[in-house]
Amino acid sequence: MGRGVSRNRRGSSAARSPLLAYLVALLALALGVAGMVAGEADDSPGLQLLGVLLIIGAVTLAVRAARRRRSRR
């Protein structure tokens, strides 16, 4: 690496920010809920399944970010 560039062990600190992970999880949760509602209104089981998968992924991401944040302290 060149001079003046400092990085931690895992890469750039901005990419590993817990706040960014929470923001992404919140966005995925909102999209999942919207998919569930739209799938219910349109009677589309595939869209409902995608909504559920997005919600599960968002919750998992938020829990992992919270655990990572607690382990740093």
C-alpha cells in the first residue's frame, strides 16, 4: 500500500460500519414488508416468499451487526 493509507485488518472501516449494516437491514426489512403486502394483495405466493426471505435476511444482518458491535467493546 502507498503512504498515508491506513486500513484495519478487515479492510476499510467505512464498509464495516455497524450503522451502515443497520441501515441496510432497515431498508431490506421495509422492502420485505412491502413485498409481503403486495404479494397478499395480488395473491402471489412467490412475492410473499421473497418478502419473507428479505425479512429473515434483514433480521439476521441486524443481529450479526449487533453481536459484532458488542464483541468490539
